[in-house]
Amino acid sequence: MLAAARSSFGSKGYARTSVDEIAAAARVTKGAVYQHFAGKEALFRAVHAEVEGEAEARAVAARDPAGSPIDQIVAMVIDAADVIRRFDRPVLLVWGESCDFFPIADAQRLASEFPSATLRAVPGAKTWVPVDDPGVVVDAIAEFVPAPQGSRQAPAPTILHGAER
């Protein structure tokens, strides 16, 4: 069941995945799913825990306990970089252009590592883009996330930024 749920959540997202679809893919009844999980959210949490555990295991395996702390950190970062290159889902990066600690060049480099990344640079924003310009973040997500199939998409709300009216 976890493998079927992981596949469906990964390809369709949480909102567009149903317990019926997971049960069919796992070749069990919907009732069997509910015998093991309280609902779709519990199943999603179990998938998340599994994925998180695998990532943690990869990070631990990547480091050499005999190595220096910096060598261990570098090994874990390299492992994370390998995972990023294999991540085949769309990624949205919303990045502040005025951040001295995380310059936009870092965002551009990170975006180039993902096979399918969209970078939305936010002029004037620093590290905490949702605080500096929350409307831009909302707009970026609204443009990035497709409407569910078969639904009528309502017109996007107008978000006012600063002095715009």
C-alpha cells in the first residue's frame, strides 16, 4: 500500500490522489487501506516518514564516521546533490534578489541542478521572501500549480503589492 500511495502522491499530488486509486494500485480493497490507516492523511504521513527515513539513511551511509566533521558534512551535501539531480518533478524556487547571505547566483545554480525548475526572483526581497513580499509568493505558487483536471479554474485573484492599486 505504501508503494502505491507513494507513486500516486508523487505523480498526482495529495489533492488529486484518492484512497480508491491507492487501493486499486495496491490490489487491495478500500476497507483494507482503512484497516491500516485512519485515512488519506495518515497514509500520506506514513509515506512521508518512509521517504524521510530513506533520506536520513542515505545521509548516514554517505558519511564516514572516521572522517572529520567537515568531511562528513560534505559527504551528506554531495548525497543531497545527487538526489536533487534525480528529482523529476517540477520545482518552484522563489528567491529574494537583495539577500546578501543567499545571493541570487545561488538560486540560479540550484535551479540549474533540478531537471525541471522554475526560478522566480523577487526584487527587493531578502532571505524571508514570504515576509518581504507575500503577494509575490502567492502569485508565484498560483501560476506554478496547475488547476486539477476537470475543474473550472476561477480567475486568479488580484494581489496588490506595495503601492500598486
